[in-house]
Amino acid sequence: MAISVEQKVGLFFLAALILLAVMVELVEDWRPFEDQYAYLAHFNSSVGLKVGDPVRIAGVDVGKVQKIGIEESHVRVDFFVNRDGSIREDTLARIRQTNMLGGVFLGLDFGSPASKLLPVGSEVRTEDSVNLDQLITNLDRNQDRILRPLRELVEESLEPLTETVSRLEGIVIKIDDGEGTLGRLVNNPALYDEMTAMSSRLNRLLARLESGEGTLGKLIADPTLYDNLNHTMINFADLSDQIKSGEGTLGKLLVDDRLYEETTQAVSNLNEITRKINRGNGSLGKLLHDDALYDNVSDSMARINSIAAKIDDGKGTLGRLVNEDDLYRDAKTTLHKVEKSVDGISDTGPLSALGVVLGTLF
């Protein structure tokens, strides 16, 4: 069966497509016009990294992963970069994640400018990064340790929490029914009216205070009190300065040391007098320590009491003077006679007056 030209063209086009796909698959990394500098790195784990993943510096693609294998309990990763002089001795290689879906790449940092360039084919220093798989493993490992105390706390607090909720529910019911002070506050409109009236009165009171009415209003609005107080404080400051400078009696008391010295001398003299009195020196000391004065005073009081008793009993001249009235009557009679004699003397001469007096008296 002969093949038509159209069929030949179709078969050729299909073969070309297949060949192109094979070439893309087999020679993806074949870049005849691009330099490739090979390096290697060792990791403890290379989860998610596969051959053909990009090698990036600061997020820029600079190469590919060529080979991944096991070497002496480590994972060896061979890769190349297409820029010479981009890797230094202190450059670190890390397996980084592209996104949360699992895509990874081999990330390199710049290293310090002072560090030397790493020769091609050398091993690059590595640093293991925490990947999503390790994070999930650690989370699973720590989940029970983290959540168990929380679960136990919730279980222990469940009963008290339930009881508390029940009490709160009862309180809310009482408040809703108008019981207690809070219930009345919530349900009684009279209290609201009273509070409104009180607020109005308070506003009026504040307005009066602001306008300077009343004593308190004057205290708030009138500056006279402040001026007086300020003047008083100024005078007090002046007085304090005068006292500090030693002016006046109070200033001298505070500044002059003579009062202190005189007081000290007086206290010293008083102590000396007290010591002399305690030793029995002087009249006051003898009064305190000598019993003779007490005995003399006691004898004197006894004699005075005896004399007073005799006077009270009418003994002696003084007793008669105190207790008998004869002397009073005789004195009164004599006074009458003297008055008569004086009257007679005024009417007669001196000799007659002397005779009258003598006759009157005798």
C-alpha cells in the first residue's frame, strides 16, 4: 500500500516531535555555551531534594543539582554553578524550601568578601535546615507533651467551671427577675429617674460653682483666696529668712548660742544645788535630812494646840476676852462715860473739865 505525501509529512512531523521530547528529557542540562563549575556538599538529610533541583544564591538560579547519593553515613550532593568566583571558603549550603507544597532547592550564601574563593571541585560547608517533614515530626513528638498538661488542666477545671457557669446563670436569672440591688438597678425605672434627677441637680450645682456662687464657688472662682494665701506664704518666707538671719527673739533663740550656753550653765548649777541638797548642805538640805526641824515643828504645833484649847476653855486673860462678854460691856459703858465727859468739857473750862472727867471716871 503506497503512502501518500500527506501521510509522509504527518509521520515526519510526529517523529520530529518525539525526537524533540527525547532531546529535552535527555539533554535538559546540556548547555554547550555555558561554563559549569562543579562542587559537592554533605548533609545529614536531604528530604525533598532531587536531581535537577535548582541551585540558588540569594534567590537567583546559578546552577543545578547533578547527583545525590549516600557517602559514609551522609548524603552527598553534587552540583554545579555557572558563575566563577561565586562560592567562597565560608559559603554555607542549605536545603531550602520553595513553598509549603514541598518544593526545595539548594541555597548558597555569598560568604564574606574577605574570605578566599573556594577552588572548583571542593566541598562546600553545609548547615542543616529544619524542613517541613522534620517540623511535623517534632510537632508530633512534642504534641503530647504540650497538650497533655492542657488537657489535664481542662479536665481538672471542668467541674469548677461548670459550677461557676451555673452560679452565673442563677445570678443572671435573679438580676433579670429584679432581685437584689443589681436587679433593681436593671429593672426598676424609678432608680433611673432618681439618678437622672441627681445628675441634673449635680449639673446645676457644678454650674453654680463654676459661676462663683456660694463659699465653695468663691473658693474656686475668686482669686482673692489665692492672692491672700500667696501673700501669706511670701510673709512666711520673709519671716523664715529673718529667723534664719537671727533677727528678733525667735531668731536669736535659733541662731545665738548664748541661750544654749546659759541653759547649760543653769542646768549645771541646778545639778550642783541638787547634789548639795542631797548631801544635806545648807538650810534646804537640813530641812530635807535633819529631823530636828520636824521635831521642833511638832512640839510647836502641840503647844499651839494646847494654847488654843485653853483659850477655847476660857482660861487666862485671852480666854476670857474670847469667851466672856463682861469686858465688852465694861468697855461699852466706859465709852459712854467718855462721850459724856467730852460733852461736859466743851461746856466748861479746863479745870472744870478735869474735875468732870475725874468725877466721871471715879
